[in-house]
Amino acid sequence: QVQLVESGGGLVRPGGSLRLSCAASGFSFSDYYMTWIRRAPGKGLEWISYISGSGITIYYTGSVKGRFTISRDNTRSTLYLQMDGLRAEDTAIYYCARALPTDFYNLDVWGQGTTVTVSS
Amino acid sequence: DIAMTQSPLSLPVTPGEPASISCRSSQSLLHSNGNNYLDWYLQKPGKSPQLLIYLGSYRASGVPDRFSGSGSDTDFTLKISRVEAEDVGVYYCMQARHTPITFGQGTRLEIK
């Protein structure tokens, strides 16, 4: 069964850090681009970052560039999002999603989401 | 960044009736390979988003054939031929032609 399971969310103070994980199963993880997307309370979906299967190609949206770092461990079939310098506006449900082997659209598998709350 | 504009933002529909959502991009999503890099997603209440349509008009696996996507360049449409109660949720278009990837604001479909 193809599945993604996120973990690592929680309550953190402004300026703090968190590391999210996304454990993949049921498919050849290293073959696929992977993405992180979030949904803030009362708002729509916001794409954050993608990483290629090899980990060589990475891109971030402007609001997180320099603060968030996407990475992957293909030996553990796990995707990560290291979040530093967290701000109140980073409060959201964070989803990981599978894209294509050769491109970063067609997000056909999503995790259940993990909630990040940034508050003092 | 590419701006994606959806309309309407709220869509009340009677079951069995058709529905249509428009998505317009601020730049062309048409690649020289002939593909339009536009996906449609549905987020049902309390659930994760699910893929409905990719490359503008291709239905994802398992998506009922009452859903269809059309359009090219900067103008796209998602149509539901006969709305069912299970179609309730927020619909998003997403462009992947230009980085960063961007979503529309979302269209909330509700049952009358």
C-alpha cells in the first residue's frame, strides 16, 4: 500500500526550530520527486519546496528560503523538512506529497499532515 | 511568482446539477512540449488534498468521469457534470510550469 506518514509537528516559540519527517512506504521512494505543502488556518494551500529523487535538485518558495531545508534519506525512505527561525505565519498543517519520477507536478499521494503551531 | 485566480470562490450546487470552476494564470502554462502544467486538487473536509486532474485535462487514477478538465495557456476550467454530496470541499488549481509552484485561492463547493 502506497503511503506517506508525517511526524514531528508541535508547538514551538517564535525563532525556534522543528524537523518534520515523512516516512514513505509501498513504492520506490528514491525514484520520485517529493514536495512539502502547507495550509495555514483559514487560508489555502501553499507550496513550500521540492526535492528530486537523487536529492540534487531542490527549490524553495521565497517565504521560507534561507530558513527551511528540505532533505531526504533514500536508505530510510524518509523525507525531511528542517524549519529554523520559525514565525507565527508558519503556523499550518504541513503535508508531504509524492510527485513524478521526472518532474514535480502530479501530486498523487499525500500524507495525513502534521500540525505546526508557532506561538509564544 | 505566477498568480493563479480562481472563480467563483464559493459555489453552492444542487445535487445532480453541473458545476464549473475557472482558473486563470498570470502567465502562460503551456510548455513547448505541448503540455499545460496545470493540476486540479480537491481537499475534502478534514482530509488531505487529492489529485483530480493533471496536465490540464488528464483525469487521475480512480477519479470519477464526471470530473473533467479543459483549457490551455492561461485559461482553465474544471467541470463536474453532475455534482454528488461527496464532492463537497475546496478545489484548487496548481501551476507547475514556473517555479515557485503556486496554487489558486481555492473554491469552496457546498451542497444546496
